[in-house]
Amino acid sequence: MGNANVTARLDSETKEKLDLLAKSTARSKSFLISEAVRTYVKEQAWQIDAIKEGLEQANSGNFASNNEIKSTFEKWGVDDQKFIY
């Protein structure tokens, strides 16, 4: 997979910290930014996929029963009297 150039603006404090990190780790700023963006995109993609899956389940009528919800609340010590179900 090839690389593509991207331009971004950073506030001066973040830029200074990036410069320091690059120097301290003997890595280029480009490498550090690329790794940061790759990690962020991966995390966000996972979250979006999970939301889409949840919506598909909801649209197909696949919901937790009232008993399942109550059991989960009890498991985690949540006062289920605050919720109407």
C-alpha cells in the first residue's frame, strides 16, 4: 500500500510536544503523526462498526428482554428502579 501526503494544522503547544517526542524517540514527526492517525482511525472504525451492528440488530427487532436488562443491572449494582422498562 502506498503512502499519501496529508496536511494538518497543529496548535503551537502540540507542535512543541511533537518535536520533543520525535527527538526523544529518534523517530520522525511524520512517523509519529502517521502512527497516531492510524491508531485513531482504527479505534473509530471499530466503534462505528459496533454502532452499525447494534442498529442492524435493533432494526431486526433483536432487543434484550426486560428480564435480561434487570439481570444486567443487578449484576452491576445499578438501581433499576430509576428506569422504566
